[in-house]
Amino acid sequence: MKTTNLLMTILIIASIQVLFFGSAISQNYFRSDLPELIPYRAGDRSGFCDRNKKIVIPLKYDYCAPFNEGIAAVNLNGKWGFIDKNGVEKIAVKYDQVGYLNRGFVRVILNKKEGVLYKDGKQITPIKYDAIQVPLSASQLKQVSTNLYQPPPFEGGIAFVKMNGRYGLIDTTGKELTSIEYEFIFFDSSGTLAKMGKDNKYGVIDNKGTEVIPMKYRTIVFTDNLFGVEMNNKYGIIDRTGREIIPIQYDNITQFVEGMSWAQINGLWALFNREGKEIIPPTYTEKSNFMEGVAWVKLNGFWGVIDKSGREIIPYKYEDWGDFYHGIAWVQSKGLMGIINRVGTWIVFPKYDGANFFKEGSAAVQLKNRWGFINENGAEIIPTYFDKVTVFHNGFTMVELNQRWGFYDKEGSQITQVKFLDVRDFNEGFAAVMDTTYKWGFINSQGIEVIPPKYYDVGDFENGLAFVRPWAPQGSGGYIDKNGVEYFNTK
């Protein structure tokens, strides 16, 4: 692919600095994004350099990960450990695997057994467990490299451990809060409560190991600080004292969403508030969760909308629907999709064959097997012209036509030609793109090629750095910064 060079002149204190994007890039641009020490690789040896590529920690390791919380994972002769910014080993380089440090805790594996250490090397648990798991957030699930897996911290001060096929709980000191006897443990979103099970019975304990709900139910689901339970094939919702908020007599039940729960009996759904008051008796054949204070319900084969008081606000006349977003929603009428507001007034009359949900102020629409976008006012901002589109993410969508990809922004402006074999979402203002030579490079948010396509594979930018591989996956790679400066030497 031919790279277009863009000349930018920037006036800085009465002087002119010239930046060339594509073939040559200013070495000072984006330097503030860079960490103090950067993994550097020369041949098959790795260490750390400063922002000027001066070696600070000698190149003696097989692999080095970026610093996190003051220490960095390193690999030598197939073993892993951690060093500080002076190159001093804080966790001995002797483990078969290590996890990504988070809030000072790191999971380690040695001889197929797991334990937890603190970042200063202090042992939190013996290395004796078959597995150690704790609640995962989306960011904690993210891999930092193909050689490191991500162990999250002690959410709510607890983690579960596994030995001989059974589970128990430990705290941040490594103390076992429960016996390791349970067949199943699952945390709530806060990490302060855990559902445990044995012999097909389930209960709840807190982060001190104290029983909250006795282990007698066939199912328990966390819902808005209450618990959905099943007993004798009937469902209800109870509080921490075991008091029934919604009686355990229904065939099915939903979690609370916006303070409302649905309960089904004999094929019909009833509506309850969080205090357990029945708002609507069993009436509807289908329903949605509440969103923006309203819910879709189905009656006599058609969908309408009610509010939390049970009042009908949009009549039952639609064939299909989408969730409300900023007061508007997709509906299907006579096989075509349009948009209505919260009182049922048409924003866009039905004309589309398909539609996706709104995100970042726009929604994908389909017309005659072609996709485009409209905004919340119903105005078409990207024509229905493409074979595929993605939902907007960080202000951009990726569009495909004839097996080539390009980018549009949220204003509907085309920022690149539709010419790439593959593309990825923007992250830290950069998106990875693959050209027709099957090599990866990066564009910026203006669509300008800032790092030419020359890599076999690349990762997303994170803290100013991206991991790249100049050749096949089994080959070694290294880090680049947003200027395209390579912190490795393959010679």
C-alpha cells in the first residue's frame, strides 16, 4: 500500500516544528504517554530502557512485561518472576506461570499448584491449591500477553480456592474462611457475597465466611441485594433474613431491574416492585426488563409499553421492538422497522428491513440487505450502502464493502477509504489496520496512517505502548510507541 505523507506545521513559541506522518514521525510526539521504563528487546534478550532507548536494566531476560504497580514480570529460562525498577528481584524468577499484578496481589503456579504472593514477595497462601479464582471484571480479563494470564485481586477481600475437586474461601491474609468442601462457589458483583453449593443445595456466605442464607435451595441468584431462589420447582425472592419478598410459588421469576421483577405462573407474567407489592396480576404472555422507566409487554400477540405503575403508555400493536434509548425505541410494524418516542409518536416511519440498538447516539439500519446508520432524530448519517457495519465504539464504526473495511466517525464523516483487509477498534486514539500485504499498522483518529503496515500481528495500545510481532506468532516481538519507535532490535 502506498503511504501518503502528511506535512503538518505547528507553531510552538515562534518556532516551526515539522511532523511527517507515515514515513517519518517526530520522536517527541506522544512522549508524555510513555512509561518511565519500557521493555526493550535485542535479538533474543530483553530488559528495560528509558524513553531515549538508553538501557537501564540489562538485557538478560527472555521476556519482559511492562511495569505495573512498580514491578514487572520477567521470564528467564522458562521461569517467571518480578523485578522492581532497579532490577532487583522482588518475586523470585522460579515460577512456571505468574499472573498480572493487581492491587498488590499476584497468582503464581509452580509444579501445577497455585498460590498467591504480594508484590514485595510475601507469601499470602501456600502454593498448594489446584486453582485460585476470584471475581473478574472486564478489564481484569484482558490478556497482557500470550505468556501471561490475568489473575484479578481479592474483590471484597475474598477469593475461592480449589483442592481435589472441592472449593472453599480464603481472605487476603491467606486464611481459609471455610472448609474446602463445596462443589460450587460463585461471587456476587461486589465480591462480598458468595453462593456455595453441595449435594444440589445452595446457600450464601459473606466475606467473613458467615452463613447468610442456609444451604437448602436448589437455585440462588443475586438480585439487587436480595436473592432469587428455587424450592420444589417453585421460584420466589427472599431477603437476608429469609423473609419472602415475592412468595416461592411461581413457575419462573426475573431479577430486579430498575426496582421491578416479573414472576410467571400458568404462562402469564405478573409485575412486582422491590417491596414485594404486586403491581400487575398475571396478565402478559411475554415481557421485557424495565429500561428508562418503561417495559415492553405482549398481550394478544402484540407488543405495547407500560410504566412502573402498570399504566399502559403505548398501545399493544407492534410486532417487535427494541429497548428505549434516550426516549426513543425501534418497533416493527407490518414487517418494517421504524422509531417511536415514549408516547408512541413516529420519529421515523417504518421503512427499514432491519435495525440494531442505539449506541453512542446512532443505530445501524438495514435496507435491501445494505447497512448504514441513523441518529436519534432519524436522520441518515451514513448511507445504507455497506455489507456489514459494527456498532459505534469510542466514536467510530467499522464498515465493510466487498470484503474491504474502513472507518466512519459519529458525525457520519468517512475518515478512511474502505480498503483494509481487517481492522480493529480504536484504543487510546489509534486503530490497527491490515493492508493488502496482510501486514498490520496503525491509523489515528483522523484516519492518517501513522505507523505503516509492516507487522505480522499487533496488540492494542495501552499506556502508550503496543506489543507487535514482526513475523509469525511463534517469533519474538516487542513494543512500539505511538510514534512508531521500536523498542526492540531483531538483528
